[in-house]
Amino acid sequence: MAPERVARLKAIAARTWTRTLDDRAGASRDERKRKERSSAQPLPATEHLLADKPEHLIERPAAERLEEGNRWGFRVKTPEHLYNRGELYNLAVARGTLSEEERYKINEHMIQTIMMLEALPLPRHLRKVPEIAGGHMRRWTAPVIRSGSSATR
């Protein structure tokens, strides 16, 4: 999104409205748990039309991080959060239509495909299957570099 459009979006987001109902009522268990990170506002509450709130951030479990020097040789920047559902954050994507987290999710699909297929005892004539299967989406995503391979996904 162009900078002047982001400025317009922020101007729209700065508008306020008055919420008269508890925003925790009817929320799912997970959403309610995320909302508990901050204290409930007394009603009526004035809110911005669009906002990035703490409950919009969904933490990435440590086990889901692809560490530097992993045994598969993948080098990819892992976003801090599993999901960021912030309204301004998602509406103001600078390039393309995917957020950093969404783009990583697509790359992660390729990485997981290769990791699973490489774990199989494939015969010699099928050794390239993990590389071929994992690279089927390489045009649509940010590059994922794999050490020791000439292929860039």
C-alpha cells in the first residue's frame, strides 16, 4: 500500500465510536483468554474505528520456530507471532496482499513437505521428489534459502 493510502487509512482508524456492550460477551474461549491480557474497559467505552490490539497477537509456540542451522539447511526469517490479526496491520500491507505471517505460513508448508518426504526411505530414482514437491509454490512466496542446494524456493 502506498504511503499516502496508509496515511488515509490511519486517518480513518483515528475516528472513534462508542461501544455499549461488553466485547468479551460471546467470545470464544481462546479469544476471551487473549482479551484477558488487558483489563476490561468500563462501559460505555470509546474506541477507535480500526485498531491493532494486544488480543490480535497470537504467540508462536517455541516448538514451531525453525532454528538457525537446522539439520535441513533452511534459512528463513520466522515472524515473531503465529498470527497478527491487527486491523491496521493487515489493511496496510506494504507489498502484495499477504502479511509476513501469512507468507511464512505458505513457506512453512513447503518446508514441512520437504522435511516429511526426506524422512521417507525413497529409492534412488525418487530422491528428487522432496525437492520437487516442496518447490511447487516457489513463485508465490518470499525466498526460502536452503544451504547446500542450488535451488531457491
